[in-house]
Amino acid sequence: MGTIDETTRRRNDVVHRTDRPQTDPTGAMQEISYVWAKQAVDTVGHVCLALDELVVQRMGALKAENDP
């Protein structure tokens, strides 16, 4: 959850403050490394894949409940 929270915070900084921190919106832009960004994107991607699997499973269960 920490990676997701940090990624969401950073996304908001980028979108709303040109990548300046919420604590100092007029300050310098934050540095970012390729490794950090790659890990964040991979983590979000894995969460999306897991959620997709859960939705498919749940939809299958609901369909089975409603089929005669």
C-alpha cells in the first residue's frame, strides 16, 4: 500500500503543482529516478491485474448463481 499511496501522492504533485510538493508548491521541482517510476508503474500494473482476476472470478460466481 505504501507504493500505491506514494505513487498517488506523486501523481497529484505532477498534475496539480507541476511536480512540486504539496508542502511547498512554490518550491523546486522534485527529482525522480527511472527506477522509482518503473517500480511505481509495475506495482500499479500488478494491482490492476489482480483486480481484473478478482472481477472475472466474481462475475463467474454471479453468473453461476443466476444460471438454472
